[in-house]
Amino acid sequence: MSAVLYEVAERVARIMLNRPERGNGITRALLSELEAAVERADLDPEVRVLLLSGNGKGFCGGYDLVESAEGRRAVAGEPGTVQPGSPLDPRVIAANHDAAHIWDPMVDYSMMSRNVRAFMSLYRCSKPVVCKVHGFCVAGGTDMALCSDLLVIAADAKIGYPPARVWGSPTTSMWAYRLGPQRAKRLLFTGDCLSGAEALEWGLAIEAPDPEELDARAETLVGRIARVPVNQLQMMKLLVNQSLYNQGLDGTQILGTMFDGIARHTEEGYAFQATAAREGFRAAVRERDEPFGDYGASTFKG
């Protein structure tokens, strides 16, 4: 693996997103490696808890959308990860997002639902997953964070879903389950981000230490969890997770994933992509965010 680093020590599986030059932007290869790493940790009898983090300046800036948003087909540079002509083939994705072509929502859903499965591998892992966030965690990056069990976020980090403004819907639909309906609406109606300190106040983070203390606090937490017998941890996670399933999480995720495709094929969605194709993805994001006064809060905001 190269997009994700993996190591085990002292009953803790440490999984690190490893595309720092792209803000750990999400690709199909990264998600495949993440899912494989989670499965590896889940099956390892020596592992009791997983610690998810990101390499570089931030945890994750969302999907690496520069190529696809600008209408190029060079995103295929991940040999061996997809079958030609499949819903995950970048050429199929590019054609399906071209305003000159008829949009097939099920091609879109086939692609994005596989991504949701990868994100949800963290939630469905039988062992606890702690996510350590520094710098930024936005857009698709929040799917990984919110599918983890516990969030430790640096006080100065930013977490949120700016694509709620245009060209996106949170596919894993975890915001309401993690924050409650009113606070989820507050974020999704504006696309605003929370600082780590605010995330702690809102109950999204379990801790929000100063940046220089983030690593130590996360290690302390996973160290304490790792002292508990793995069967107890598995029972406690399964017990709590059932409440979300009983609230209809599976059905909500189908809706969120379908809405994500629709959001990219509205009049505003096509206008966003047209700006990206004409002026570049960053210009489209700037046009989206400057009215809110927060452009530049993250690296990619995909």
C-alpha cells in the first residue's frame, strides 16, 4: 500500500492517510487501501483499537476532484484499481458528468455507494476506531471522521462540509446522527466549518487539545481503550451502533448518496463544473466560498 500506511504496536493498529502532497485527497485507490487496512486490523487478534490519522498539513481535504471537476480524464492514473468500462472507470465517470451527455443516476450511485461502503468499514469494524484530526477535515474527509467511533480534534483544526453550498451531499449522512438534527442543519444549511474547540463544545469531538498536545492525547486514549478485553470492546461497539441502525441509518445513506449525484447535476452544479473547466477547480471553490468569507479554510474542499 502507498496511499495508506499501516502498522501495529501495543495492541493499536495505526492507519495513516498518505497523500500529503494532495491534502490526503480521496481517490479510489486510497479508499481501497483504507478498507483493506481496516479489515486487516479487524481480523488481527493482536489489535484491540484502531487509530486513524492523516499525514502532512491536515487530516483530509475531501475528494481529489481537480481532474474530474476540470473535465479531464487523466484521473485514470491508478492502474489495477478499476475495470475498464465499469462504473468506477474514470472515463465513465467523466462522461457521466458531462453536461453534453445524459446523466445516468445509477452509474453515479454505483460509484458513490462503493465509496460509502469503504467509509462505513470504519463504522462496521468490530473494534473501536479513534480518528485524530489536525489541520483540516472537510467534505468527503468528514465521512471518514464521522464513521469513526471517537474524534480527537486539535483545537485549531477545521471540520465541516462546504460542498453543502453547491456540488455535494454528505453520502454517509452521519451529521444528524452525530450532532442531532438542529446542529446538523446549522452546518449543512451554510456549509460552515467548526473549529476543534467548537466541535468539542457541540459534542462532535471527545477531546480538542492544543495542537502540540494532539498526538499525546490521542495516544493516551487509544492506550486506555487497548487495556480492555477485545470481546468487551466489540460488544460495547455493537450495542451502541445498533441504535443508529434502528434509526434508519442504512436508508438515510441511500438517500444521501443519491442526493450527492443530483447535487452535481443541478443548474448550479453544472455552473460550478463549468467554472472549474474554464478557470480551474480552485477558482470554482473560491467563487463558491468567497460570499461566506471563508475561502482558504482548507486545501481542496472537494
